[in-house]
Amino acid sequence: MKTRLRILCVILAAVLIPLMAVGCNPTTNTTTTVSTGSTTGTTTGGTTSATTQDEPVQVVFYINNGSTTDSASKAEELELVHQWFLDQINVDIQYIVPPADQAAEKLDLILTSNQKLDAFWGDWTKYSSLSMIQPITEIYSNNDFPGIREQFEPYFGPMIDAEATLWGLPRTFNTAPYPFIWRSDYADKVGVAKAPETIDELNVLLYAFRDQDPAGDGKTIPVICTGLTQLEYCLLAGYTDGGRGLWLDTTDNKVKHHIVQPGYYDFLNQIKQWYDDGILYKESFNINTQQLRELAEQGRVASSLQWYSAFGLSLQNMYSADKTTPAVGALTHDIKGPNGKYAETAVPGSKSGLVFSAKADERTVTAALKVVDYQLADLNAWYNSTYGIDNWKFVEGSEITAEPIEESENVGTKSYQGEYRVAIGKLRIDEFKELLSRDDRYISSNGKTAGIFFYYSYTYHLYEPVEKVTKALDFDTAFNMTEISNEVAAYSDITTMINEETIKFITGVRPMSEWDNFIETLYAIGMDDVEEALTAQYQAMQ
Amino acid sequence: MVSNSITRLTGRRSGLFNRVYRFRFYYLMALPGIAYLLIFQYIPMVGIIMAFKTFSPMEGFMGIITGDWVGLDNFRKFIDSHYFSRVFGNSFIISFYRLIFGFPAPIVLALLLNEVGNRHFKKSVQSISYFPHFISYVVILGIVRKFVNLDGGYINIIIEKLGGQPVMFMSDTRFFRSILVSTGVWNGIGWASIVYLAAITNTSPELYDAAYVDGANRMQQMWHITLPSVMNVAVIMLVLRMGDIMNAGFEQIFLFYSPAVYSVSDIIDTFSYRTGILNMQYGYATAIGLFKSILGLILVLSANTFANKMGREGIW
């Protein structure tokens, strides 16, 4: 009986397991037409490679670069762009658009499955330590990519490791993206015309916003942000030497977390004061950028201490919605803290860039780089990938600046969302400067802007102020935090504790008198080990 | 002739394949269920090995086989974590609250519905109570925010009208668990009451008639007839629920929580997600999951033994 039962189980398993294998076998998940050109390539770990040079190379991009939206483009527009690139550079570009809120999770699932994916945006330190990506040093040096060389090569730094290995293409560059942005029409209303240059002057403006309620009905939010990190980038350097980021403690030559810097306590005290006084929006630690924009576009937000585009795009949208009584924005990087230094901390070019799957073969990686290079080097390629084929024109008298023919959305146009634009990170300074110079509504004589506030802030207030604001130790030195996380078991506990407890001090759940106890607890659970690991990395890099 | 038939029948019974053939349609009906269990419940158990190995996700399934053994390192890492006691405690406390408030609620609802005389009203209430079960927690979060938001939330508007100060319910540790549990009960009460209503339906009407003749009022009938008739089902549901006690509701908590309320809401699953899954430390995440499953198994066994000793029917 038992033997027969076993035989039955074996037969059942023999039937079901192949069924399961067939059912779970991934197919290349693409949202556009796959090239019909037949390939006689070999399949290795889900990657199909063509064997002849004439056949198009298929490259699958994962569009998690923030350059497109969930809303799908029209199929015929997509096919036009797809075919255009196929004709021009013989690359069959495929893409996967992830759900906006779960792009990282879906990426990890795809990478650990057999689904074909050749290029995606991610932190090279994380994915290289997991052997999930490949370096591109040789491919880049063995081929000529003039567009990449001209526009991206000066910013390769954060994508290169200590052994001079290039792990990908940069997504963002050194920036100062945390200005103080405020509504100057509200400032005029409350009688504070001068742009703040010190924390005291900032306080005058913020308390005037609170007391005089320019939005009316008690709805004014004097200042808003989406988390403590934002406030730290905006103001911490005005209280500490190192600003927001790692710093070198010269008393013991150890690399340390910004939270244990002298001055951090005073910074936190100021934030707490704002919270208690109703200056800082009480839900600032619970909201996301979208919610911030909704509040801003209701006319309630008077100022932000936040990544520049969060409130900046709202000001632009408000102008578009109501051009008769537009919200007028102003911004500054010139606020100095009690220590006399500029309060803002610069952000280094990110270690997150376009990286290439370890499973992709050399020809596929080369083709992927060719796509990026072509979009950087050729304006037709750039605008076709941005707005769609025959859906843009150069603005009158210009040879570099184009505008969509069809009504523009925040991303691309209504019928094409920019799915094929993979040269993301392209510096559009010249294009935007020309755009701004064509219309005086974009910037008025006193530096206050209406109209396209986002273009203005991007063009004049993102890159240039980097030189004057504070740079933390990790601005120029690419610490590998993934390695630290692997080396020090308590690292994630420490991160959780810092995120959680600092907010409690601000909201009053924990009294500020317990600050020293909190720091002691951090060291008790392993902050020492983190500092040792950071210091060892720093010394190795020196 | 009769003897031959008996022999043939016995012969058939003795052959497993013949028996399968005889009941082939039942087996056919069971096949999808068996396939589901095998594919989604049993075969993935091979992955448990990851808890004891260094697993490289790039190697796919073979990574499970070829990874180096690390013994109980992943378990030690979890137990040594500063937050072990907190996530363990939160998982237990939130589940306990769900059990205390969520378990009797559908029984009470079923008992009350059973007493409703108007058939249309009863059906309407039933349908309305099932409805939340089909709403995702993302939508529920939106609804909850409409009520408890600091800015314009209905509850805070009432508080302000009464002269009080608005409260940040979603980031206040005093209220967060209550919000979780109450929305969870609201979400599941109608759906869970179905099984109890079915049990009540099976109660013999003669019992009620006899009780009525003996002078029992509606409350006494409910207490002495209806409630005992659902007790066996309730015990089985309770034992099953005990196995789930360490599953405090990842989806809901993940959507609702923020660092401000980690201290009362960070459970084993959210901790595992943040430290294991997001960092792609699958071995560590598997160890945490296995640890939780073993606890669940112990709780089911204990509850079943306890139920049997109390004279009730357990699961086995």
C-alpha cells in the first residue's frame, strides 16, 4: 500500500513539477513590439544574444529613473520611436516601466529571476557587492561614445571605485538642491520684503507667515518639508562644521555620522521650537512630495525647506492654473547659520546611475551605451525620445531648444510619456537658459520668479551654488555604505533608531534632556563599530 | 453469483488504482487543490535552506544548493538585534489585540443577525458587513486618513469645534494600535461571520421550540442554544487563528506606519522586510520567517492540545 502510494506521489510530482516549471518560466516582459528579426543566438541565463553584427541587438531597459510616469503612451507613438531608433542605430530598445511606488522591489525581483533585463538605474555599490552588475570600464574605453564623453565623463567620479573601475553612467551630478523657497507674494503681504540671510531673519519671515496668515482662514503653513533629512540638508551646516553627511572628528581621527557632530543638538532644538510654535507643518514627517504639492497648490504653503522641485513645481503649476494672480516664488542659498557658515549642504553626484546587468553580454551592453550616447550627441535623438517622432519643433530662432507640438505634460506629451528617453541626467542648462531668456515672465528684475519657476531654479540654482555651500566628507569620498551594512550587523538597527528617535525629540515624545542618553544608546548598540568600519574605508581610500 | 460479486468488489477495493479510478471525479476535483498545495506550499519549502546558507540571488535556484553553510548565524543576527524584543513584542501584542477584539466580533455579529426577524433587513446588513472585506488596505488607509488627518480630518474637526486641540492620530503611539485593530475588525467582521451564520443555520429548530415551551426568552435561547451551537466551530477557528498569531498583519501595518510609531507598530514582518528583503539579504529574511513559522506551529499545537483537554473538538 505504502509503495503504491509512493508511486502515485512520484507520478503526481512528475506531472506537476514540469507543469510548474513551464508555468513559472519567465518570458521577456516588454510593453512594446519585440523586433521580428529572427536571431539565431544562444541563450544564457535568460539573455539572448544575437550572433551576427547586422541583426539588431535587443536591449531591455528598466525605466526606474523617474523620467516617465505610470500612464501609458499611445502604442502607435511608441512604435514610431522604437522603429526610429531601430533604423538609426540598429538597436531594438525594449523597456519595462515599473509601478512608481514599487520600482525598487520589482527591480530586485526581476534581477533574481531569469527575466531579461540589461540596464537599470541603481546604486552600484549595492548591486556590485551582490555581483548583480558588471563594470563597463573596458567596453567604455574600447569604443567611442562622443556624447557620453562630452556630457557625462566629467561627472563619472561617484560611479568609479577605488580600483578605478567604472560601474555605470551617472544619473545626477554635484548639486545644491536644498534652497529655502518661499512665496514672495505672501512675504510682501506680511511686510517682509528682504530675503533672509540668517536664521534670525528666517525666523522673522516664518513667524510673520504664522501670525499674519497670508493664506487666510488660519490655513497658512509657514514652512513645510517631507522629513528631517530635508531639513538637515537645508540648515544643518549652519550649526555644524561638517554639515549633513559623514564628517571627520579631528579629536580622534574617526569618520562619524552627522548626528554626533557638535552643534547637532542646537539644530534639533531649533526645529523643535518651530514644531512647538506651529511654524513647521505638524505632518511634515508623515507626508510625501505629492501631498506637499497638493497643500501648496491649495495656496496654503508659504515656504519650504525641501528638495527644490517639490515646492518649485507647485509654483509652476499654480502659475499655469491661474495666470492672473500667480503665486510668485523666490529662493535663496544664502542663509547662514549661527556658526556664520552657509546653512545648506551640497549633494554629491549620486552613486546611483545607469548600471548594467551581470547577465548582459558585451554586445548588449555596448548597444545600451550606444543608445545613451546617441541621445546625448544628437538633438533629433534627444527630442524624439523626449517628445515622440514629429511631435516637436525648435523654438523660433533656436537651434538647441525645442518645444512639443502637442500639449506638454510634466513628462513628455499626452500621447508619449518619454519611455525611450534613457539618456536621463542630461544637463539641459543651455536649453533652459535660452527658454528663460525668451520671456521676461520667467524671471523678474528683483530675482523673484513666476512662470516656469522649476526651469529657473534648475538652471540658475542647482549647479552654480555648489561651490559656495558646505560639502560633507562624503561629498568627494565615495563611501560604500552597502559594505558597512554587511560588515556591521547593527548598522540597520542604528539607522532605524536615528530615524525614529530624532523625530520623537522634535515632536516632544522624548524630552531634549534625554539627548545624551540617546547618543549613549547608539554607541551601546554598535555605533563604535560603524565608525571603525567607516574610518577603515576612509583610510583605505586615502 | 453473490459470492463472485463480493470477490470482484473486494478485488477492486484492494487495488489503489482501481479505487482511484472509481472515485476519479472526486480526485479530479481535488487535483487543483493538491497542485496548489504542492506548488505554492510544499515545493517552496526547499527555500528554507537559505536560512542556513549564504545565498547569492544572482545564482537563482542553484544558489540555494551551492551557497556556503552558515549554521544559525542568521538566526543569531535576528535574536541579537537591538529591536528583537520590540518586534517580537509588537507582533504578539497586536495579534493579541486582534484576537481579543477581532475574534469574538463576528460571533457577536452572527448571533445578532440571527435574531433579526426582517429578512430583507438581515440580508442588507449582511451584504454591507461583507463589503469592507473586498476593499484593499490602500483604500482603507485613504478612508482612515479622511477621518483622522490633522488637517481637515473629520474627528479633528469635531475636536476643534468642541474647543480641543487636534491630534495626530496616525503618528501618536497612544492611538496607532487602536486604529490598526479597529480598522482590521471593521474590515473582517462581516466576512468572518459567514462561517458562524452557517453553523447557526444547522441548529435544530426543535431546540428553540422546546426552549420556548419551557419559557426561555430570546436572550436565554441565544445564550443556551445558539451560542453552544457555534462553539465547536469557534474553537476550530480559534486554534487556526493561534497559528497565525505571529502574523500581525504586514500589509496593513506597512501601509499605515511611519518612524514616529515604529515603537508600537514595527512587527517581525516589517522588520524582516526593511532589513532583509530591501537589502536583498534573503538568507536573513528567510531565517526570520522560519523563526516566526516555528513559533506559529508551537502555538497551534498548544492550542489544539488545550482544546482537546477542555473537551472541545480541535483540528485533529
